[in-house]
Amino acid sequence: MKITQRPIRTTVFFGLICALLFIPLSLGLCNIMSWPMAVNMIIWSYLATYGFVLTRWAEKSALSILFPLVLLLIILFVVKSNSAFFLFALVIFSWIRSGICFQKPFSRVLLMELFLTLGGALLAAWFTPDSMFTRALGIWMFFLVQSLYFVFLDHRNLKENALSDPFEEAMIQAEKTLSGGL
């Protein structure tokens, strides 16, 4: 039995979970810190979690994204502007996805990253101003746009590297041996 990775579906569901958790998390963190800092902390935690998911899909070490995440965490406490933090978060997000996890030539992914990251950010910003519900909807819309990355990127290599059942692999090897073809 092959276990295939479905990055498009997982990204959409991850965005939905992030959107659903946004309101309770922001209400809880507002008791501890200011509203802008709470929102930035939530965004950082979503980025970190999704970054670790990306490293698993790309079969990279989780330590490889530690530097960008620590850098963004430092920026979270240093930069006082939410807009500036969001811009840094988008750059770090693109760095983790296309620079560390799914390394492709820079010229090939630059336009795609600009389109998806800025497009997702503009869509999220369009839903953001009114209430916490619209902010949560904006987060989900951002991840919906980000799932297009795996449509544009040939994600068949993820399925080729998919994990398979060891028993099935042994059975296939035994059949090859019995049929005379090693």
C-alpha cells in the first residue's frame, strides 16, 4: 500500500485549521500581550508549522528552516509595524518554500513566488479590515492561493518519493527474484 502525499489538499486543510484557530488563539494571546504582537505571534506560529510540513514533504532536515524562523522571531520583537512584519513573513515564507525545501532555479520560481505570495497576501489583506472573522477568512484565502504552488510546481516528484509499505516492497522484490529478474 502506497502512502502518497497530497500537498494541495493538505495546504487547503491546514489553512482551514489555521483560520478556525485564529479567533480563539488571538483572544487568548490578547490577555498576555498587545493585539498586534498577538497577531504577529500567531502568524509566526502558522509559518513555523507549515514550514516543518514543507520540510517533511521535501525530505529536508527540520533544522534547515531553523535560521529563517529564528530570524523572523527576532523581527517579530524588533519591528513595531504590522505591515513590515507581514512583508518580512512573506519573504521568509518564500525563502523556506522555494529556497530551502523545493530548490529550483531562482529565475524559474521568482515570478511564481511573487504571484502566489503577493497574491495571497493581497487577498488576505482584502478580507482583513473588518473583524476577527474576516481576518480568519483572509488567512484561509492566503493558504488557498498557496496551494496553487503545488499545481504550478510539478509535484509528481513528491509522489515518486512517497513512502510505501515495507511488506509490499518485499513482496515485489520476491516476485522479481522468483521470475528471474533482479
